[in-house]
Amino acid sequence: MSLPRYAARRMPLAFAQVAAVTTVIFLLTELLPGDAAVVLAGDSPDPARVAQIRAGLGLDRPLPERFAEWAAGLAHLDLGSSIVSGRPVAEIVLAALAPTALLAGLTLALLVPLAIAAGVGAAVREGGLLDRVLTSTGVALYSVPEFALAMLLIAVFCGWLGWLPATAIDGLGAAVLVLPLLVLLARPLSSTGRLVRAGMIDALHAGYTRHALRLGVPVRRVRYAHALPNALAPAAQQLARTVDWLLGGVIVVEAVFVVPGLGTVLVDAVADRDLPVVQGLAVLFATTTVLVNLAADLAAFRLVPRA
């Protein structure tokens, strides 16, 4: 099967996944406790005032009617408007997208070469000192929760050494990004690096690589032209799962380091019961996850073509 034909078969499934996820998102967010009308009414809400606000916001309409209106808006790429601020949700998302995209993009840009280098370096020295050091370090990093690692790094590099700022309150400069990137890289670098290592070891021990070496093919060419592409196929799937994890990890990191990104907007929207913003962000995260997994499937198919 050719890559375009495989992609054509996967696209309808991806579209169905997005449609199903958006429906579930709407229903689940409707089950969130609290009421935006109560938040808008103030500290001592009068029931009549709350009812008036609910009617004005359309929150008293039947659920199917509100879902149909919301789905119709999504079909036209309209995420609606914030209940609290009245601003379009798309405008709120775009305003907060840059810091989150910067963190996630830099994390992935560093993760791919570092994971490949660590995995290949450990695999070609299987059982050696470098392999043991990298494996032990990876397991240690993977076992530490993001929040705990962030607190530890802040205590060391901000409190004790005073080298780096602890938060992004004064702006999102290069120094501010160092600690969030370290936190975001720790766990995916460990898991992806170990997966590359395992795949590389399997490929180096495979019959085709041993046969190529017997034919006199240079070792470097066997490693990087033949073994590495096969080792990267499962790693491509892991990278897709890493993007899924980043969507949650960024929320924690932005909260700890006070980064004004999508995670911060989501936390504030949940606190204010601002359902259109929560739903819009959830749809964005879900759609990103589906598209990234689709891209990973296509990359894995390209790296290891199927008969």
C-alpha cells in the first residue's frame, strides 16, 4: 500500500475521532460543578439575579439546543464567546497560544535530536558505562513528577545559586525558559531515548544488519542508514504520545512558572466556570492530539513500509 493511499484511509478515522471527542467534551464540561452565572453575580448572589444572568447567557436553554448551536459554530471554526469577558474564544486562545507553542515547540525541537543521540549512543555501547549511565539517569528522571522536579530546580537554580528567574512575571525571556524546558524534557527524553535504544539494539542484532556487515558494508552506514530508520519507527509513536503528555505537562509548568499560556487560561476558565473557553481549549487539545497521532502513523508507515 502506498503512503497516499494509507493516508486516505486514515483521514476519515481521524475526522470521526475529532467529531466524537468534541461531543464528549461538550457533555463533560456541562457536568462541571458550579455556574458561570453565580460567578458573575458576585460574592452574595441573589437567586433572581442569577436566574436573570443565566437567561441572558442562554444557559437556561435545553442541552440539545445549546449543543446544536455549539456544533454549528465549530463547523464554521467559531468557538463562541467567553461568558465572563465577552471576548471571542478564538481571540483568547490566539493571545495565549504563543507562550505555549514556544514551550512545546522548543521541547520537541530539543527532544528529537537528544533522544536519538542518547538512544543510539547507549545502543552501540550496549552494557557499557555510557549505556548504564544513560539508562540509570533516564529512569531517575522519569520517576520524578513534573511539579516536584520544578520545585527542586527552582530551589537550586533560583533560591540557592540565584542563576535563573523563578517565574515569567517580568517577561518571557531566554533565561525564564531554561527551567520550564528542563522540566518538560525530563520524562519524554527518558522514555523516548529508551525506546530508541531498544529499537536500535533489535535492529543491530537483526539478520539484515549482520548480513550487511559480512558483505563489508561500513559499520557507520549499517548503523545509520539501515538500523536507525527501523529503530525510529516505534519512537515516532512515542513522540505522538509525548505531544499528548505535553498538553498536560505544559499546564503544570505554566502554573508553576507563571507562564501566560494556554494552561493558565484553562485554569482560570475552569475557576470562573467559563464553559465556552474550557470547551474551546479542550477541542484544540483534542484535535491537536488526533492530528499528531495521524502524523506519527504516517511517519511510522514511511519509515517501515508495509507489504
